[in-house]
Amino acid sequence: MRRAWWSWLGGIRIRSALAAVAVTTVAVGVAALAMVYTARSTLTGNVDATASQRAAQVASAIRSGDATGLAQLLRSSAGDETVVQIFTPDGTVVASSAELNGRPPITSLRPAVDGTAWQQGRLLPDSEDPFRIVATSIRTDDGSRIVAVAQSMRPVNESTEALIEAVLVGMPLLALVVGVATFVFVGRSLRSVEGIRRRVAGITGRDLHARVPVPAARDEVAALAETMNGMLDRLESSAAAQRRFVADASHELRSPLTTLQVGLDVLARRPHDQPARIERLQAQAERLGRLVSDLLLLARADEHGLTPQWGEVDLDDLVYGHRERIQAQHPNLVVDASVQPVRVHGDARQLDRAIGNLCDNAAMHAGKRVALTLSADETHAHLVVGDDGPGIDAADRRRVFDRFVRLDDSRTRSDGGSGLGLAITREIVHGHHGAITVGTSLLGGAALHLDLPVGGQNGGDACAS
């Protein structure tokens, strides 16, 4: 896979510093251009105002016939870079400042009477500075006169150049300061990230209890550290559950395998006792097959989830079938059933197995009675499987659905239970968007409540409480 071009610029600190320098340079450059333009426009406006004011004063002196005032206005004072010229529309110079003596009209502008026009150009031979010229036309007793006032642009140019020089010197310094500051501050911010990286790099499967340090500042790095610790919590819980699963599975498989091995040894020495021995071995082999099948089912559920083969399922037929089976297998039990016709959308084989597991669990713990109740409302089907056994404490009602869980001595391996039935039932119910919970039966024992959506409606996730 091709690397992004900016990845060659170095680490995050260098890239962040370079990005800050680039952004600062562009921002300051744009701001400097705007500032220079604004400053030059303001200074040029001041020049125009000064020239206009002088032109108005000269025009007023001409109209009033004030020769003394006109002479003062034509004279340039020390540091004053304004010159004045008065001429007729045909180009005959009438009066001018001393700097313009003997020169033709300084502008070709010929505005209408009482009109004003502007021009910018070079004037004096010994000056390289442009001048801003304002020409005003006035009416006198001797005919029209044009008053031209030229104001030097040197102050404007000098101020603009000084401003540009300041920007050219200050912008690199500012960009350098911003880049260094960004490099330092990003480096300090990344110390916590580096600490998290070193900690995670040292965590192996043997020490999943370790956690990364959480910075005191409540920022994005702290959120990252808390997220990493949450992930490590989940990994530790998953690894612990996997270890327990492997240990329990190994223990469960060892018992029937040992029985089969001992039985085969006995058969080899006592062939005349084969029928009874073979029957016991067959029972152990069937138990082993069921256990392996359950383990494979749970493994598929962990990897991909159980995918139901959807179709119409009559729950009442399944409940009646398991009622007859339990009654036949446990003739000492009374199995009561209150069943309404209920049809749901689901996988018939999976739901049959889930109901069978609930019935087997109730029969295993019942003293004398088992009660099956099936009903439905507008949205859900409700199946309750209760017994008159010892019940399940509130503290154990969630973990009863875990794998290989036996809550008391009544759940022994000799009973044939592997501790996987309720775990498989929960996976099946979850795949059908239903819920399964544990409560107290009216008979005094445990009651397992199974709720499934009617007509393919999505219910909540399976849960146990």
C-alpha cells in the first residue's frame, strides 16, 4: 500500500510543526497583504485630501484676487513636497511654484469648469518619486484657469516599504516561533501517548491484568487511555472465560472417555458380560456425542452466531411434544400444561431444542411437579417452565446461563447434565430476537420465562436476570 506523501516528513511532532509554520505563513502573508493595501490606501487618501485642500485654497485666492495669499500658497515650505501650477486651458502657464518655473503644464488634464480630475505621474527631472496631481478648473474675469496641485507620493512609498520590510522580517520569525512552540507542546502532549504505547507493547497474554496509565488531564489522550483499559478489561474477561471453557470442556470430556476406556478393558477380559457393559458404554458414548455437539454449537455461535432457518413454528405442538417426553422419561413427576395455540416465526429445530433444554432442566430439579404455561399477546409469545424444586437464588440468576455452571450438588455429572443446556438456550433465544429470564415458580421452585416476538417482530436481546 502506498504511503501518503506527508508520511515522509517525519513523526507527528515534525509534521505538526511544519503544518503550523505553513498555516502561520499563509495567514500572516494574507494579513500582511491586506494591511499593506489598507495602509497604502489610507496614506494615498491623505495625499489626495492634502492636494485637494491646497487646490481649493489656491482657487479661492484667485477668485478673491488675493495676490499675497496666492503667492504664499505657491511657495513650498521646508519639508513640503507640494507644488502648484496655474495655466489656461490652451496650456499657457500663468503662475507656478518656484520648482516649476519655466516648465510647461504638468498635466494634460482639462476638467470642465468647476470640475476636478486626478492623475498620477512623474514631475520634476531631479525626482524619481511619482506625484499625485489634482486639477481643478475655475472661472475668472480673464477666462478659465486650471489649478494643478501635485503632491509627492514619497511618504506613501516610504511608509509602504517600511511596512513590507517589517513583514518580511517578522513573518519568518513568527513562523519559526510558532513551529518551535508547536514542536515542544505536541511533544509534551505525546509523552502520555508514548507511555501508553510502551505499556501496551509490554502486555502479553500472561499479564492481561495490566493497565495503561491514565493522564490527569481530561483530554483526548485520557479518553484513549480509558478506552485501552476498557479493551484490556474485555480481553482479560474473554481470556478468562476461554480458559474456564477449555478447563471445563476438558473435564467434561475426560469423564466419559475414562468410562469408555475402562469399559473396553473390562470387555476385553470378560467377553461373557458384554450386553450390560455395552449398554453402559453406549450411554457414555451418547453423552460424549451430545457434549461434543453442544460444544460445536456454542463454538459456531461464538464465531458467527446462530443463523435460524426461518419459517412458521407452532410452539404449542413443541410444548405438547416435550410434555409427553418428560412424562415418559420421569414417570414419578406430574407434568401440568396450560397451552394456548401460538405461532411464531423462527427455526423449528432450534426452538424445539431450546424448549427441550428448559424442560430437561425443570425435570432434573423438580421434586414432584413441573408446570408448562404457553400464552401470547399482540407482540410476544410467553413460555414459562416452572418446577417445585429448590429454585435459583437471585444472585445466581444471571450466571445460570453461563457454560458448565452447576449451582449446587443436585446438578451432578451422574445426572447426565453437562451445564451447557441453558447456555445453548440463551444463544438460540438471542438468535430469535427474544429474551429469557429467571424467576420464582408458583410451585415454589425456579421458573424460566422465554419470550419470543410473534410474526417476526424484533424483540430485545436475550438476557438473564
